[in-house]
Amino acid sequence: MRAICVFCGAAFGNRPVYQAAATALGHTLAEQQLELVWGGGKVGLMGVVADAVLARGGQTLGVIPSFMVEKELAHTDSTELIEVDSMHSRKALMAERADGFIALPGGFGTLDELFEILTWAQLHIHAKPIGLLNVNGYFDPLLAWIKQAEEEGFVRSAHRQLFHVADTPETLLALMRAHQAPQDDWASKVAFSQS
């Protein structure tokens, strides 16, 4: 892995632990010489993680839509900042430039990005590792929902192996480096619950 895409909130959240985790992740990425690929924003946890990478001499690649640049939300100190025409272009370029993906706490946008990249892994569009940094148990309800979806026959058990969960950046990155993409034949089993 050379570059990690981080999905996270454009808000700080209500607990200081979220900013602390974003800072720790940014420092760890820089220390492990992993470039940060992210949405190019200077606000919320997006800005915190980028600032932390830059503070430790790391490299950052921000990808941001023009309408956000116009609203002066771009992190202009990024090592590289690419302006794109849409949210779709943004996600596609981030996915292309990253060797792995980490989700920090966030809202709708974070989950949109996370589930798109998980879906692409499920469809074998990519085999890159995906991680959830489970700060303060933030993703516990989401993990419970995924377990329920599996129990109800909407998620295959093999697809639980598409992502890793940890509560520290170091542990999560170690799991991601050891990642082995599941080799299931999803296409022949699309209707696995219709028999």
C-alpha cells in the first residue's frame, strides 16, 4: 500500500475523541509513508486528518468538486489538489488513486462513500482493503445491521471479509496489509435466496 483514501465527516462530531482519532490516523499515515487521498476539504474531520498528515511531513492528495471550491471549502495547503466536475468524478478518482480505504466517523457522505467502495469490492471491481476505524464504538450499530442483513439473507457471509474493523490506526493498517479478498463467485449466487 502506498496511498490510503480516508472517508470521514465534514463535521467534528460532538466528542473530542473523534478529532483525536483523526489526528492519530493522520500522524500514522505520515509515519508509515502512506499518502492520504481524501475529499480535499478543510472542514471537520476531513481537515483534521489532512492537517495531521501534513504536520508530520506526509503527502496529501485532495479531490474536490468545483462547487465546494467555490464555497471556499478546499484545503489549499494540500500537497496536490485536484478539482473535478462532480461528486461522481470525485469518488471515482479517489478510488483510482488509492490502494486501500479507511472510514472514520461521519454522516451520510461517509456512508455513501464506504458502501459504494464495499459494493465495488463485492462485485470484484477492485480487491483493495477496506477498514473501519471504530472510534468509541461509533460503527457498532452499523456492524449490528450488517450482521442482521447477513442473518436475513441479504448479505453473504463471505462478504463480511471485505472489510476490517479496529479501534487504533496501527492495528487497522496491519489488518489491511494482510488483507485477502474473498474469492467467491458472486454472479452465480446472485439469487442465492430465491431457491
